[in-house]
Amino acid sequence: MNYSYTFNLKSPNDDKPSLIYLRASIKGEKKYLKYSTGEKIHPKYWSSENQFPIKIKGRSTEAIQINSVINQLSRYAESFQLICSRLEAENITLKADLIKEELDYQFKKIESSPHSFFSVFQLFIDEKTKLGKITSGTLQRYKNIKEILENFSNDKKYNLTFKSINDDFYVEFVNYSRKTLKHKDNTLGRNIGFIKTYMNWAGGRKYHNNYDFKRFEKTSSETDEIALSFEELETLWNFDFSENKRLEKVRDVFVLGCASGMRYSDYSRINKSNIRNGQIFINTQKQKSNLGIPLNKYSRQILEKYDYNLPIISPQKFRKYIKEVCKKVEFDEIIVKTSFRGNERIEEKIPKYKMISTHTARRTFITLSLEKGMRPDIIMSITGHKSYSSFKKYIKLSKRIREEEMTKAWD
């Protein structure tokens, strides 16, 4: 056993009730755990040999009070042992401060155990925030999945602990996501991925030794994301927005994305210091790589138009305004968007302008570059993709190119 404990009086020689402490020795810890039970007893009713109250028979006031103290100290002893046993079972090193926090949770009614599933989840989010290794968008998604899990726990009366993240949890969570939240396969798969990332992190820090989650399947299905054709890009670029400068700025920034292949978080913050020798050099937020992206006629004209200080537009407003821009340009072709929720096939008819987002620019760059004959490895060096598997999901060759290739091969 890696611990021992006893109870001590604060003032054993006083002639008045004395506060009782739980005193524990933890193997490997230099300091003792000294924890106030909040209980008091007169030293004359205390056994110095047993370090415990002397039980008095009868129904006198003294007997009732002493028996109440005995019951409470027994609770402390039982809780202390259970806490130590649980932490050891989960391969967590026993520490005085850690045990004190757990006792506080049980006896002083703090909001949640400091090492409960959700408390540790918040530590995970806090660490990611301090280290700054992930984008603000990813950080927000971790906050969202924590909230989803809290709602799941409350709605389904499912007590979420590190041990309860098992196959039963997976079945219940998938069902809840599809039936209650109406999440489609890709959203559900992304959330499962976030849960697995968190559980890996917590396991690496010895908060648990449960690795059932590694069997969890990340659901996914092909998406009908779109890209602009070259004709559409030209139409957008040449459209006269002189009467609406707000939309003109949004159009210009979006076309810069189409001409450079960068993410919005990157191309929206370009300034003159990023331009050297006819190329854009910028440390991408997601991969921290310093890309050198050659300028072309679109990107050069746009940067010169704003003297290399692009309009600042928040991501939320940009996502809204770019749809307004494309509606104005009459990109209203009806697109049948197919998605899946388990074995349920969902088809939606949506005007094209409603499907255009900040990321459409990056997909457009990749698609048009391939259509124009650029080698995939060159495009990947510009976009910063490290593997072809992550690159290929952006490829959306236009109907015209596919028809031309079919004719070339078969006719």
C-alpha cells in the first residue's frame, strides 16, 4: 500500500473541544496530507492510542455528539481509501494535493471533481489555448464538443467518466447525434475524432488507462462541395460592384483566395511585408510552413489595388457576404447536395451561391490548376498539403473537363 493515515487532534492538551485532522503519509511525497475534517471533540473523549474518539454508550447528549463525530470520521476514512484506490487503479500517481482536491469535492461541495471527465476536458482546452498550437476555429470546435457531451450526459442520464467511454457510450452517442442532434455522418465523424484526441491526451497524462475508445469508428461520406469553373471565376472578377464597395471588397479578397490556394485565415491577413520577389511568403496558421506562392495576374492586381493592405473582414461576416456576392452575380444553378445520416440518404436542392464559402476559394484554385495542366505535386507545394490523401478531397474537376477527357479516351 502506498499510503497510510490516521486522525489527530489539533490541540490534544487543551481543556476544550479540539479540531480533528486527517493526517496521511503518501509514498514518494515529502509532505504529509493534513486535512481538516471540520469535526471537534474534547480531548478527554479521545483515545491517544487508537487516534480515534472513545465510543460512549447510552443516549446522553455527549454520547450522541461523539457518535456523530465517529460516523463522520468513518466517512472520511472510507472516502480517503476509495480515492487512493481509484487513483491507483487509473495509474494516477498519488499526491497530497490531488487527494485534497478530491476530498474537497466530496465534503466541501465544490462544483465538480478536479479530475472528473469534464474538469480534465477543460484543462485540455486551457492547455491548447496557452500553447497556441491550434487555430481558433479548432479551439472553438473542442469547446463545442465539450458542450455536446455535457448535453448528452444530461439528456441521456449517462454518467460520463473516463471509464464509461466504452462501446456502450459509442452506441448511445452515435444514436443521440443522429436522432436528437440530426448530425450527418461527417459532423458525427469529426466529433468522434475530437473525443479520441481528448482521450489520447488524457491517457498520456495518466488521468485514465481506458483505451476502448481506440475502436471507435469515425463515420464519413463523400460530400458535394463545389468549386467555381474558370468561366464563373472570370464572371465574378469582371462583375461591376462599383455601387457596392462592401461587396466589391469581399469579391476581391475571395478571388485572391481562388488565385493563391490559401486558406481564408492566411490570405485574409496578407500585407506588403509578405511579398518578396514576386511571391507571397506567409506562415500558414494550420501548418506553420512558410509558403512561397507565385503571384499571377489576379493576385497581383488585387494586392496592388489595395496597396498590399487587404480589407479586414471577420470570418463570420465574410461567409455571409460571399454568398450575397455570388447571388448578385447570379450563381443560382440548382445543385443537388447528397449527404448521409447512417443509412439515411438526404438530398437537398440548393442554389449554388448558398453553397459557396470561404473554403470554396481554395478548392477552386486546386481544381482550376489541375484543369490547366499543373502537376499535382506543384499544386501541393503551393497549398501546403503534405499528403496526396488529404489533397485529393479538394479535387472537383468541372463537367466540361470530364466530358473532354471522356471524349478523348472513348471517341
